[in-house]
Amino acid sequence: MTSKISLMISDENRLFREGLGRILVTRKMEIAGEARSLVDALDMLRTGTHVNLLLCDPSADTQREFEAMKEIAQEFPNLHILVLTDRTAPSWLDMAVEAGASGFLPKDISADALGFSLELVLLGEHVFPTLHSLLEPKAYAPLAPLSVPNEGQSRPATLSARETEILGCLVKGQPNKTIARNLNMAEATVKVHLKALLRKIKAGNRTQAAIWGMNNASQPSMRTTAIPLRDHNGESGMNSGEYKGI
């Protein structure tokens, strides 16, 4: 993102709002307002506060909060809503999607992964990387987890050296053709490795894999660097739409 993003944070915890705001202002994001609830956020928006993105954790009055979220989505269709919460019940995700949220993330996400996810949402992506194992398949939800062990195993997926290289390329936003050129392999071979990679980390698509990669970059098996979503020509390596194929 080259221009500043105008952001509103809605959360009951004042210290969390202030702390998150200090992190995001270092990422070319401007905090245009803070609110204790989505009801308060709706009032602020109606008074003329202009923001590109609303980052929120609905307060205890769940029913009214999601009603307010739906009203915000309807009255301000150009505003992107992303839920950042530690309440990860499947019903919460369903309500968030129905209310118009473009993303749903856990509060224990890394700062790099959060920044990357916000950029994706602003590009038109829908980012729902949690709760995959808890939900029935739905049309809107590939929902690969950010960082989870393999099912039935106690340790995270182990990637081969080649898969790790490809994952690093995904984090950089590179398309298959660029990956093939940089790693000196056929594009068809890249697709084979990519399919294996997605299967290992339980990711539904390359976007989810990139988020997983950024969130796990500090692990010994991950030697990628968190780099902005650009290819060598400075162009975005991912198009809008969550379901981009491999």
C-alpha cells in the first residue's frame, strides 16, 4: 500500500485499542477513530468520520453488536470490516460473515500477518483463516488455519527445502511463472510442489498459504522473510478474490 489507510478500531479494551493503534500507524495506517463498541462506531461513522477499514471485536452485547455491523456494511458499502477477536466459536464466524465482515482473525495473530491480512482485505480479498476444522464446508469458506499441527500429530507440518522456497515466494506475492523463473524449474513442477505444500499446511489456496507463511516465519522450518505483497516489477502478485487457484 502506497497511501495511508484510514482505520477505525472498535474494542471494549482501551489499552488494546491504543496498543494496536501504535502498531498500525507504523504501517502507513492512520487511526481515524476509536470506539468501545460497534454501536458507538456506527454513531461515529454517521457523524461523518471517514475510514477505509473497521477493525473490531464485538462487545458483550452480541446480538446488538452484529446488528450494528450489518447496518455499517449496508450504509457504508465501501468500508471493509475485519473482526479481530479471541472468541473463535463457529457461530461467531457465521454471524460475522452474515453481517458483512470481509475477514475474521484471532487476536494471537502476529503483527506481520495482521498487516498482510489488512492489505488483502483492502484489495478485495476475504480472509477467514481460522476455524477450518470446526466448520462444515460452505461456499464462502476455504478457511485454512494460520498455524496448526497436522491432524493426529503433535508437531507442525515439516516442509521440504523446495516447499519452503516456494512458500517464501508466495509470501512475496509472486505468481507461478515468476517462481519458476527464480527457482529455475518448470511451471508445472511449481504447481506440483505447491499442491503438496497446501496439503501439508492445510491451506485452501495460495493466499492462505502466504498468511500461514508470514505467521510462521520465525519457526526453524520456515526461512522466509516477511516482504510486502509485490513482485519484482513492483506489481501486486495477487489479484482480488479469495479463491484464486494455484
